[in-house]
Amino acid sequence: MEFKDVMQQRRAVNFFDPTKDVTEAQLKEIIETAALAPSGFNLQPWNLIVLRDKAKKEMLRKVAWDQPKITDAPVVLIVLGDREGFKKGNAGFEKDFAESVKAGIMKQEQYDWFINAANSLYGVSPERQLAFACKNTGFFAMSLMLAAKDAGLDSHPMDGFDIDGVRKAFNIPDQYWIPLLLAIGYFDKTKTLLPPKWRKSYNEIVVNF
Ligand SMILES: Cc1cc2nc3c(=O)[nH]c(=O)nc-3n(C[C@H](O)[C@H](O)[C@H](O)COP(=O)(O)O)c2cc1C
């Protein structure tokens, strides 16, 4: 699809066709396309819990405002942002450094510099840690929605959920924030899609202080 068509045709679809599945191959393609999203220092502090199982989706729905799309959609992703993804010892951090050395982007002797640089940007307060996890994971989540649309699928992002309830139900460690849930599947064509929503104009977006 043309980029602008993907942007225009992606909608938060409220109704999914429960009879149409998403294959593992489709899901893998969407996730790996979205993984091309940029991140600070290429740290990629995102993870996903993939729910397909009916009972698990019902469990999630109970702590997510009873939103029917959670059980209607064939796939629901619990999107996770790793608040510790910039720290020495974190698997993502260590892999990022090792790959950067392998690619000749960094030298082994820059290890301590890298630890300190990442920490000075992202580790100085809990607020910065949260911002690090959420902004990068937000780029990834947006890319998931666009990749799904490009592959002919529909999606729905949700932050209508009880974060502590989801954390508890799915044993999610405290280091992860949960920026959103994302349902993926096919729009139920027997339902009516709401008209496109308003968007801010150029003049409303650009500001000066
Ligand atoms: C982070 C995020 C969280 C959202 N949470 C919910 C939600 O819990 N329930 C819901 O019905 N819609 C939710 N939405 C959908 C928005 O209402 C929708 O994206 C917006 O109105 C624009 O419509 P469109 O996506 O069809 O263009 C969410 C969207 C985003 C990006």
C-alpha cells in the first residue's frame, strides 16, 4: 500500500470479525516490520505478550473495562516498555552494545562510556525511565498498527485497562510499563465503522513559546 493510504485507512476499529484468524506468519511479519522502528541508542526497549487463547483474552477483558474487542479479536498484544532497557546487565542493552561493536559502530573500550551516557539520559529519575520506556515503545506500537494495515489487517489500541490488574493477571514484572493493549484482526464488515475523526491542523500543531 502507499504510505498515505496506510495512514488514512488505519482506524481504531471497534468491531472485529471473530471468525477470521490471523496466522502466525502474518503476526511475525507485522512484528518484525514494526521492529524497524527507531529507538534511542537503538535500545529497542519493547516486548509483547501475545494472547490468542480465549480464556486468557477473557482474563484480560475483565481488567480492561470489559471491552468486547479483546475477546472478538483473534490476537491481542500486551505491549510492554522496559523501564530498565538502558541499564548495564539488561539483555537488550548488552545485545545492543555487542551488535554495535560487531558492526563497527562502537569500540569495546566505549562500554563504560555507553553505560554512563545511557544512564545520564534515561536513568536520572523514575520519570525519565518511564519516558524512555514509553516514547520508544510508542513508536513501536504505532509501527505495529501501520504494519498491520499494510498487511490488510485492522487494529485497535487501548489504554482503557487497569494496569495493576493486567500486571497481576499476567505476572508482568515491575520493570515493565504497559503503555497500551493492541487488538489485531479483521474489521467485522457487518458493523458500521465510525466516520474518520477530526485531526489538529498544521496551525494547531505548530507552536512557539
Ligand atoms: C494509546 C491509545 C489508547 C486508546 N485507548 C482506547 C480504549 O481503551 N478504548 C477505545 O475504545 N479506544 C481507544 N483508543 C482509540 C482512540 O479513541 C482512537 O484512536 C481515536 O479516537 C482516533 O480514531 P482512529 O484511530 O480511528 O483514527 C486509544 C488510542 C490510543 C492511541
